[in-house]
Amino acid sequence: MKKPISGTALLALVALAVTACGKSKASEAATDFQTATVERRDIVSSVEATGSIEPVQTIDIKSQASGEILQMPVDIADHVQKGQLLAKVDPRNVQNTYDQAKANLAVAQAQAKINADRLARSQVLADSGAITKDELQTAILNDATAKSDLVKAETNLELARKELKDATVVAPISGTVIAKDVEPGTIITSTNQVSGGTTILQMADLTTVQVRTLVDEIDIGKVQPGLTANITVDAFPNRTFHGTVLKIEPQAVVQQNVTQFAVLTRINNEDRSLLPGMNADVTIVIGQRDSVLALPNAGIKTTDEAQKLVDALGMDPSLLQASVSSNGSGATAPTAADPGREPAAGGQQAQSDDGLPSPEKLRGMSQDERRKLFQSLTADQRRKLMERFRAEREKQQQAQSNPAAPKDGFVFVENAQGRVTLKPVRIGLSSLDYTEVLAGLEQGDRVLEVPLSLVQQQQLLQRFRQRAAVPGVSRNNN
């Protein structure tokens, strides 16, 4: 009978087996497990996207007066204040209209006064019987007509005054001229025309800008309004601009069968360094931890990843039934040398107090075992089990929306006896390179970086297990 070998010998034998395969597919996979050390690091979890700088609001400047542009004292990129002159339209036609309306008002005022005096005299004469009733009614009608003409003249003068004022176009807001569509000498139409009028120029307030990015639907659940964003542009490669996520647009954008959502990030741009159209790289900060225990991502496996590797390596599935609490207490996984040992008190039990199997226990069952289990349960037990599944699913969904929420994980370790086994850990925030370790490991602990590519090497490992007894791996005697 062959003696168990150490984890180091395991690596050597795997490497030897791969070498013997020559140019086989398995030889392309890594066979030397690297180790990772638990160290304190700063972790920043983020979502990255690209977009372009755009103004928060763009205003098209048009004139309500028609005619020739006489003056345009502003140009593209000029910063103008509210009320500053932008353009002056030839005022001759509107000036003539204004003068005529002013004269008409004077006539209407005089006519109204005359008719008012006539009405007063007619009232006196009618009282003394000097004039007839019809003559009095005529005087009343003439007075009313004069008053109506006076109101019309006042209205026409006010309209003429407005049209004269419209010949001078001023800035409606303080901002920057970003486009100029006409030059002095151009004949423009007013906004009263059917065409909607000629656009003279475009303005925008560039002291605050925004960047519109498309974020994949996989990451959109992590993005929330109010999150901090760091923005870089090619024009200023050594400078980072800071912004805040404003909103997530609800309508999805599908490009090449990829579903994405538009995210608007508002940026303070007081010095107006960022200009519309600049390409921007946006990093939305989902979470940040300073000086926390962390491991490289390659050293930590989720429950599903650990399940695949356990199956590929032929390890005991009971190793997956252990878990650890957030404060570090709880069970540790049984080693390969004692695969039948139950988890220690305080860890995740295989069954709850009501006798139903735990979710971890069910995950370790085959499909046929689960089917037989459900057939053996009463209707009330099935209902309780389904409620437990729903509660766990809701918990997982909340954890997915909060990347810093504590989660279960596993690491591969080699103990003092050289036996390779699984160890449960509690993990938190993850970045592109590192994951926060909340419980289960201490600073300086080392773990094995077992690649998921071993799942594809299952046939190679199967042949290897036929030749040697491997710690943590059940020998295939078939």
C-alpha cells in the first residue's frame, strides 16, 4: 500500500504527468500552484466605463426679430455674462413700426379725450332736454369707440417696443459660446416664422459638465446615485477630475447583443478645463477599505468555484459544508486525512433545528439525492424548505447589490502535515486584484492559488489519481 504524499509532492507529480503528455491540451495549463499571503492593503472596488464630456444644458440662441445681422461682438469659446450683447439685428423696420405706433397712441389719446368731453356735454344737454335721446346714445358710442382705439394703440406700441428690443440679442445665462452659426451681414428670420427662426449661436454653462457612460447590466446593480466617480481625459493624463453619479437612465441600450444602461456623472468644472466632446474614462467607486486584511483574488474561491474544484480534484464534498462567522469563530473544514469528521460546534450544521437539511448540505447533494429527499418530506417540510431558500436568495441578492456585504468563501491551504484541504473564510469587498478577508485567516497566513483551469484538466488528474494516493484527494480504485 502506498503512503500519502505531501502537497509539494502532489505538485511535482502533476508537473511530471503534464510533461509526459507532450503537446496535449492539458500541457497548456499551469501545473505549479503559486502561494498567496494575507497582507494589509487598501482595497477600492469600482466599475469602469468610457464616455464623452457634454454640457449639462445647451441653449440655442435665436432672435425674435428678422433682418440683417449688424453686430456680433462675441465668438466661439468666449465666456459671456447674463445680459451681455450677443448680436444686433438691423432695427430700421422695427424702429419705423415703433415710431408709427407711438404716433398712433398720441392720436388715440387725443381722440379719447375729445369724445370724453363731448359725452360730458351731451349728458348736460340731455338733462335739460336740449338734445334727443338718440344724440346722447351716439355720444356714448363715440366715447366707447375712442377708448377702445386707445387700448389698441397702447397694445400696438407695447408690441412695437418689444420688437425693437428683440433686435438686440443678449445672453439669457452666463456661459460659454460653443457654436456660432451666422456672421455679420447674414439675413435671419425670427422665431415667429414657420421655420422656427434662425439659430444665431449656441451657449452652455461649462462650470458644471457631465459625462454619459454605458455600464454593462452585470455591473449596473452596484451603481447608485451619489457614488463618487474619478474621471480622466486624454488632454490631462496626469490629472484626475472628481464627480458624482447623478442618475441611471431606465431605458436599456443594446449594442451588439450587449445590454447596457446610460449613467450620468456630474463634474465640477469651475476652471472650464473639460470641454464638450472630450473622451473620458470614468471609474465609479463602489466601495473602499483602508488597511484591511486581503488576499489576491486567485487565492479565494466562491462556493460555486470551490465546488467545481472539489469535484475536479476528487476531494471529499463534506469539505464544503463548513463555514466561518464574521468574528472568526465557527467551524473549519475537515482535512482530507479525516474526511468523515463533522464540522466543529458553532459552524454551519448539516441540518437545522427542525431536522431539515441546510442549504450547504443540499448543494453537496446530487440531483438524484435531492429528488429522493424531497419525496421523503411532508408538505409542511417542503414549504419550510422553500421559505428558507427564498430567504437565502433574497440575502444573496442584497449581497450582490452591496459589494461590501460579508460573503462565504473558501481557500486551499496546506497544513503542518502537508495535507491539502479547504478552509472556510468570510470575505468582503473585492477589487480587480484583491479581496478583503473578514474572518478565517490571519495576517501572514499563506494559501494556494489553485486555478479554475484544473476543472478542464480533470481527465489528466483522473489518470494521476490512479497512480498515487493524494492528500485531500480520494483515490480512484475503479
